[in-house]
Amino acid sequence: MNKYIDCVGEICPIPVVRAQIQFKKLMPGESITVITDHSCTSQGLRDAFYNYNCSITVEEDACIWSITIKKLD
């Protein structure tokens, strides 16, 4: 199951905080995708989730970033 967090128009740290709150609710194997229009959000999420048991993938299309954070076992 993948949950989406629409953070278009929001600046850091709001996307990071929202992602951390939702990540705590995930079961292993589930993921959240943060949608943003700020390029710095991807690095902010990588920094914030550095010590979490997760994988992070980033996709960019027309200045919209989709950052998927998957909770690992």
C-alpha cells in the first residue's frame, strides 16, 4: 500500500515533518510518496530519514518531485 502526501507549495520542514508522522504509521513493506515542487525537499527527506530502516527513491517530472519512502523489514 502506498500513501501520498501532497506538499506542493509547502516548504521545509513541513514535508519532512508530515512524512515522519506518516512513516510511523506504516507497516513493513508499505510506503509513502511525498509530492513536492521544491527540489530541496528530496535532500531534506534523505537527511531526516538517514537512520530509519527505509529506502528512498526520487523521481522528477516538470519540476514536480515524487519522493517515495518505503519502510523495510
